[in-house]
Amino acid sequence: QVQLVESGGGSVQAGGSLRLSCVASGYTYSSYCMGWFRQAPGKGREGVAAIASDGSTNYADSVKGRFTISKDNAKNTLYLQMNSLKPEDTAMYYCAASKGPVSDYVLLSLRAQPGLHYWGQGTLITVSS
């Protein structure tokens, strides 16, 4: 059974940095796409960043130049380095893992499909001004 566990969330002032981690069990990181999504209060889940098995990446326009997604296949860990955080980055952040080729395509496109990917429980980030 695949399990994704996020960590690294917390409260930070605007302009600060945080790094999220997502550790997987029962899953082979190197084979499929992984990604980060977020959901602010009262809003839908939106894609933040994704990384393919070959290391290629895709970012939402709102985080380009500020966030960096990476993975360590040996540690089965996905990361999201977040710099220059803004109050509008406040949200619950979720790790997502592909279930296969179709899931790969959708995830890499930063589309949230609850039944199509594996999901973690989320970690909360609050950015104060």
C-alpha cells in the first residue's frame, strides 16, 4: 500500500523560506511523476510544481522563480524548496504521486485529480505579512 507523508510546514513571515519533504513507502519514486499541490481555505486544489521521472519539471506561474521541486530517489523523498514566500502562498500543501502513464500526464500538467493520483495528508503553511 502506498503511503505519502509530508513534513516541513509551519508559520513564516513574508519573504521567508521553508522546505517541504514527502517520504513515500510502497512506491518507487524513480518510475513516475510526483508533484505538490495546495489548497487555500475556500478554494480548490491547485497544482504548484511537478517533476517527471526524467527530472523535467513544471511550475505554476505563481511560484516560478521562487519554488524548486526536487527528489532523491535513493531516499524515496520529494522536496519543495519555497523561497520569498508571500501571504497568498498560505495553504495546505499536498504531495501527489502518479499511479501510471495517464496519471503521469495529468499530474505533470498540474491538474488535481483526486482519484487519479496517490495523495498525502497535507502539511499547513501559513505566511504572515
